[in-house]
Amino acid sequence: MNSQLKTILLTILTLSALTIAIVELTGISRTALINKFSSEQERAETLGREDLKSFNKFQDSVAGIPKTKIAFDDTRHNFGTIKEGATVKHTYTFTNTGEEPLIISDAIPTCGCTIPSFSKKPIAPGEKGHIEVAFHSANQKGNVHKNIIIVSNAERSKVALSFDAQVIQ
């Protein structure tokens, strides 16, 4: 091969490699998009597939049971002034005022700093139940207002609980 042909082929090869690199880095190609998102999707699917299936099955079963009534002693709490980094807890108490067993199917916080916990056992008519909420105040400053959505088989299937705190350093 003569040197002029080698130079042309090397230039074409270099430009092709550069074009492929630009396309891959900008996410334009389908392969780049698949590579970019598949690892996250696979991880989520692998870690949570069975948990998600059982949770969805549980949610569907709760939606199909008879409705009842729920009455909270209070739906708001004020922690007052707390120091940043402190973890504080409050327990919300409720009563099943209906005629069917009450099942809390989920407690959804609006922030990762809020951790709700509750019993998965049905609450018989007339009995009381509890939802404990822990608030981690790290990286929270000033007036803080957070919500937790309680999902159940009550006639009002979603009830918002909330709390406030004044977080100081």
C-alpha cells in the first residue's frame, strides 16, 4: 500500500472512532442509552422485584376487603426546638371506629429523613393502633414541616399525618 492511501485510511479510521466516541458520550445512540440505564434498571429489578410483587399483591388484597373507619387522636405533632442531627420520635394513636378489621397497608413519608413504622396486623373494631414516626434532623435547618400519608382500608383510604420542628445548630 502506498503511503497516501495509508494516510487516508488512518484518517477515516480516526474520524470514525472519534464520531463513535462522541455519539456514545452524548447518549445519542440506542446502545449508549441502553448501557446508561440498564444497570440502574437491572439493579432495581433484581433487588426489589419480589418485594414489589408481594407489596402489590398485598395492596390489591387490602383494596378488596370491606371498608371501615379510622379516627386518629391527633394528626399533627410539634417537636418544638431540636438540635440538628438529633433523632426524635412520636407515636400517633388511632382507633378503628368502624365495624370491620382495619388494615394499614402503607405509611408513605414525604422525605427520607422520616421513618414510619406500624403493625401489619389487622386492628379489630374498637381497638387502638399506633404509628411511630422517627425524624432524623441531620441536614435540616430552620422550620421543618413533614407529612406521612397513611394508606388503609378505611373509607378515607389516605390520611395525612404531619409534624413540625424548629431545627437549630
